[in-house]
Amino acid sequence: MGPVSTLPLRLCRGMSLARPDNRELIMNAQQFLQRMAETANALDLDEHMNLVSKDVSVFGVPGFEVIGYDDWFNQCKHEFENKLLKQVSYKGLNVVAETPDRIMFKSVETVEGADGTVNSSGIEFIIQKEEDGTWRVNQERVLPDDELENDLRRGAL
């Protein structure tokens, strides 16, 4: 898979740097992650997928160039119906950029399988408020190990 690091930058043109005092946007990001975890942990496919834009793109997953909505839906359907997830959680939050209708942030996602496997990944999210007023993930990028390590070392996550 080729590098995709320029895509998030192009999507964020015109976004201002996040301000530490902008608690409303930070709370939206925290609330969004909480809802992502709650709906996954409840194995609620409809509510979980309501947090995902039909135009979503996921980059950085080994073996895939881009994952779209249908792939995400099918994977969640399989995992939820077969009760393959034990717990999904998020730790850390670093708001990178924002506009009134879009927020870019990073967090560490941990997925524990029913079989005891645990997978933690740094994720860069872009969520946006869509026409119906619902915040949905529009883009995710799995962070390369060196970027995640750098963010952790700097205390950004």
C-alpha cells in the first residue's frame, strides 16, 4: 500500500489549529468516541453504523488500500452477529484541527476479541456534522507505529 499521508492534509485545508480552550469541540470528539465504543460494545449494528458516513474512507489497514462504508458494515455485521467483540475502548484525545462542522483528532483504539486477543492502534479521525445534524466519521487513518510512538512520547495521546 502506498503512502496516504497527504490526503488528510488536503481534507483539512482551511481548518484552524485546535485551541485548548475550545471545550465544545473537544467534548464532541470525546462524546463521539464514547458513542463509537458504546454502540460496538452493545453490538448495536444500526446505531454503530449511524456514526459512520456513507462516504467514509479508512486508510492504513494492512492489506487494504481503502476501506469504505460497505466493507465497514460487512465487517461489523459479521463481528456483531457472531459476538466476536468483547470490548472496544478509546484512550487519549488530541484535537488536531477543527471547523464548526469538521474535527480532526487522534486517539488510541483498543479492541478486545471474545477469544482474548487485544489489538491497540493509533487512529486519526475526521468526523463531520452531516446535513441531518449527526456527527459521523468521514475518514480514519491507522497511524504508522513511528507516528503513534512519537505522539505518545510527546504526550499528545
